[in-house]
Amino acid sequence: MLFRIYESKQGMKIHKLGPIVFFSSNVNQDIFIDLLHMKFDSFLEALTADGYTNLVFQQDNACPHNAKRTMEFIQQLAKKYRLTIMDWPPNSPDLSPIENLWAIFKHEPRQ
């Protein structure tokens, strides 16, 4: 899993790459919420401490991502850090900038 934050400041687009997390098993909503709590929350805290504002949160519609408890947790983060949560149309993985990276990983030989 990869966290990346985009922000617009005075007409300039800024992006920050957050923690990259690898999983050895399937991710369910409990694992995803724990991940958000342990990694994403601290990432957002660091960004806001550095003065970043107008942050936008984007994710796909995978079941663990849009489960009710997950969305409640994300809403809490949005309120705490003043995040905008991007609406994500179903069946549109081509809109995600990370899809190109996953395609590269898929075709790279495993080590």
C-alpha cells in the first residue's frame, strides 16, 4: 500500500510520498483501519505540522476501503486534519495514478 498526498499551494501542485506498506496476506477492514491508524494518521500529523493544508484523500472502492467502519474512521481523520475526501467512481482504476506503478511491479521479476 502506498500513501501519497497532493496539495495545491498558490497555484502550484505539491505531492508528498508517504509510507509504503507491504502485506503478506489479504487486507480486510480491520487490517486497513489499523494501517490507517498506525501509518496514515502519523503521516497526516507530520504534514500538518509542516504547514500543509488543503489535503485530498483518494482511494479506490476495494471492500476494505469503503467498509462502513473504515469510512467512519476516514471521516474522523478528515475532520481532524481537514481532509477533503475525493469521491471515487466505481470501476475506474485508470483514474488512479498508482495503477501505472502496480503494472510495473506486476511485470518485474520477483526476487
